Amino acid sequence: MTSLIKKVELHCHLEGAAPLSLTQAQARKYNVDLSQWLGPQGYLWTDFASFLQCYDHISNVYRTQEDYALLTETYLAELAGVGTIYSELIVSPDHGKRIGLGAEAYIEGTCEGIRLAKEKHGIEARLIVTGERHFGPESVIEAARFAAKARHPLITGFNLAGEERMGRVADYAPAFDIARDAGLGLTIHAGEVCGPFSVADALDLVSPTRIGHGVRAIDDPTLVARLAEVGTVLEVCPGSNIALGVYNDFKSHPLRKLKEAGVKVTISSDDPPFFRTSLAREYEIAAQEFGFSEEEIGDFTRTGIEAAFVDEDTRKRLLAAL
């Protein structure tokens, strides 16, 4: 049973993990009308562009350092409750600035939530600072500079997210140079909305150890072989891919084909309540929809720990927990 398997999540956007009930409470707290974006069964959007709009509106009800501590602790407690031992949360200092909180306070609130969750539930967590493509290269470079300058022990990675169809990887590559020089782990959203060229560009121009999604690489067998050869880890989010229409159904999703081709893969939930999923559900999908055995699913967890942006002592402790 997947409920007994220890779990790891490497790809989850913090605001995108906001539980429906918590968002409703936050909307009442700030007297914000979310009726256009919030229905009785979940968040409301129709395509990738409207998903990004919905995401921004939902994020708007998390405004203070305390709000972010609560959001972070709430989500990590949920993960710990289903056997998750490690989580990496994707965070945007740009968002902290846009809401008037400030990047530093935004990060500190999130870190307080991590501290409380570890104290109460034993779950380990780290932060991946992300730049957002749709705000332009300069914004992404500033996010990298923030992450590099912060030198915060819980900020261990850098990412590029947002509208994948905006610009090419080359436009944002300087940000990754900054992050690499600061010793941060590198991952990048690619091969989700766009095709294999996006993954190839990421490998050529960024040389990340991980790629967020990357599933569209399956359309290029040579690229799949390259991913397997260099050992790049794909942070695969099947439920997200189906919800966003990247694939029509799980039968056409390439998770199994990628693994059988020797590509290293992990399972994550991306923006779980937006996609009517959860990390526990993603592990269930791996078993029920893809037919992976418990041993194979356990391998996803082990791969996640091996690819985690943590120090080696923490990695050894996490591996020992398996």
C-alpha cells in the first residue's frame, strides 16, 4: 500500500499548495472576494493562462509573515501526515515584494513554518527560490541575486517557473550562473507546456541536476537517451500534467516510458489543490494508473532523496529513514 511508503516531494509551489479551507479563512480575514476563483469543490480556472491568474489571486490572501508561517506549517503537516519525510518548497521573493511584505519577511515567515513543522511533525524541508518567466529576465536575475546574497541555510536551490512559452532559456541563463556560483542546486521548469526543445535548451544552457516536469522530452528519443546518460532527474507531476492538458489521460502520460528508458524520475504534486490532487494521491496514481510496484515507487522516494538539495549529513539521515 502506498500509504505505508515513505514519501519525498521535490516540486511544489508554496502558494499553489494552499489548502482550500485555509484560503477561505484568509479571504474572510482580509474581506477579499474570491468568488470568481474559488468554488465549493476547489480553485476555478480553465487553461494555463487562467491558472496563472487564479494562482495570483489566491496568493493575494497570504500577506504577512505570520500568514506564510501558517501556510507553510499547514502544508508540511499535511505531508507529514501521509508519511512524507522531506519536502522542497518553491518560493518567490518577487511575490513577497509585490504584496508589500518584502522578500526577507516573506522568507522568514516561510522558514518559521518549516521550523514549527519540523518541531511538531519531524518533517525536513528546504526552499527553492524561483524566478518567474512572465515577469522578464531582469526579474529572474534579481531573484537569483536575492537567493545568492541571502545565504540562508534553508535556501538551497534556484528555479525558473511561470509561463514557459515566454522567451527562451538563453534569456534567463545569467540568473542560473549567479545561483551556481553561490553554490545553490539548479532546477528549471521545462518540457511541460513546450516541447523537447525546451528541455534540450535547459540542458545546453543551464546544466541543471534536475528539471521540473520535463515530460515532453519523450517526443525525442535522442533527448530521452541523453537525460538517462547524464542522470538528470525529472520532477514529474502526473496529476498536474493531466489537469493542464499536457496529456489527455494517464494512459498517454510517459512516466513509465521515461523510467523504463533509464531516466531518473520522482513524483510530486506541483500545485495540489489547484489540480484536485495531493502528494499521497500522486503516489496512488503511480500504483493504480501506471502499475508500479511498491518497490518501484519506493525507488522514486530514494531518487528524490539522492537528488535533494541538502547537505550530505541530512541526505544520509533521510536515506537511513527509509
